[in-house]
Amino acid sequence: MRSKDQILLENLYSEMALTNLKKIGKWDDAKNRHGYDKPSIGILTSPSGLKKLEDTFNRIGNWDFNLYFLKDTNAWKESERGVVDANYLRATLGLEAGKDFPAPENNQITVIFTNNKAAEKVSLTPWTIAHRIGHSFAATFRRQSNGGSLSYNTKEISKILKQILSCYGIKDDSAGLMFSSEYYMRDFYQKIGKFRSARMGQLIRPAEFYHEAFAYWLLHDGELDFNEEPPQYLASTNKKAWGNETGSIYRLNDEDDARQYIDQLKYALDERFHTMIGAHMGKISIM
């Protein structure tokens, strides 16, 4: 039987969703994109596009989001900043909480998008927005000394990755293995990830795995899932000659340990993402 506190908590979560979704600035200016690509402008000015975005974020029960899309002269120059205070927001974007948009409550997460000018030129679908929120939140911690409250978690993930690689006979003592650019790390991420970029082998940079995993976790309401079985091998490169792989192949030599370490990675990422979310409750971030 559920306790009174459990019922109250469930009711609170059921009320949390996308509180505010608003376009701010020069969205009627058809001549100037102000940092947004044409497909994204189409999505954000389309009733069906906004409805899809609203429906997707309304399915998130555990956190309450305010999403604002600013289209204005020079606003696009300020991006991926993370948490900002009222003075910074006023000085850089000319916006004021409580005037241009509602001031966030303590249980709300507010993100202001200023552009969509990423190198990959992916339009602002709900998935891309969730991915970019991860970028914004990560930027908050990068500005803190030694990564702030994520520092310990970063070290733990690097340790887990080192143990995973050892199951393939790979010895990698690199500092900050979590952000390694080695192809075998990218190959590992693409083989365990369930999101589209992993399945299609389209992770451009290994570190993008963490933003994609955050998007998956967020849009699945705090649930992260990997492919059940560890990869049977990892490749050192994706280059081929006459259709054949040219690099080394590292075969799995300890399946049980690999499975255990991958579970540990999932739990460490869950902890990381909860920390990222918690640090942005009641605050305003710029993406």
C-alpha cells in the first residue's frame, strides 16, 4: 500500500511537465535568421512543430522545464553558456526574468536557446533540444574550478572505462579517459548506445556520446538503457582498404566482467545526470 508521502510525490511529479514554451524576439523577421537554420525556424514557427516539442517534454514527469527561443540581433553570439545570473542575462541578451518571461520557481529548469548554429546543422527537433540542454548544463560545470561537483564523477567514469577496456586487452592509462578521442572508445559507445546516432555509427566525436546519453535519459524520464550484451570486439579505426578494416581488432576476453563494468557505467552516468539536473533547478541557463 502506498504511503501518504508517496501519493503526494506521485501527484507532484504528474503535474510537472513543460511549464512554459515561448518564442522571444524577432520571429516575424523573415529576412534574417539570427543564428537559426531554416529547418529550425520552420519547426519553431509551425503549430505542429511546437505541438510535438510540447508533447515530448510533457512526457517528462520528474522535472519541470521552461524553454525559451530567442531570435534577435547578436543574440546568437552568446551560446552554450550554462547558468547565468540576472545581470549577465540583462547585459548580454537584454532580457529580464519576470518581465520578458516568468521568473523560474525553485522546482523549474529554465533554458534560453539563442541559435542553432552547430557544425552538424541538425534542426531543433525535441531530441536535438534535449541534447543541447546537456551541452548547456555541461558548460556550467566547465566554468567551475576543476569541474565542480562533477569532478569526482568524471574520475569514476574514467576508471570504469579503463576497466572495460582491460576486458578487451587494451591498456589505456590516459588521464580523463572519459574524453578520449581514440576510435576504440567511439566504437564502444556506438555499440552500447540505443539512440540513433550510435545505432547508425554517426557519433562524430566520442565525447558526444555523453550528450546523446543525456538526451536519451532525459526524454525517457530519468531512465538510461544500453544494449544488453557487451560488444564482442572493438576496432582501432574505421578506415578500410579494398573493403577490409585496416586497424587492430580488440576481442572481448572477459564477458562477465565487461557486463558488470558496463552496468557500473550506466549507474555512474545516472548519478552524473541527476547532478547536472539538480544544479539547474530554479536557475536560468543559456544554450
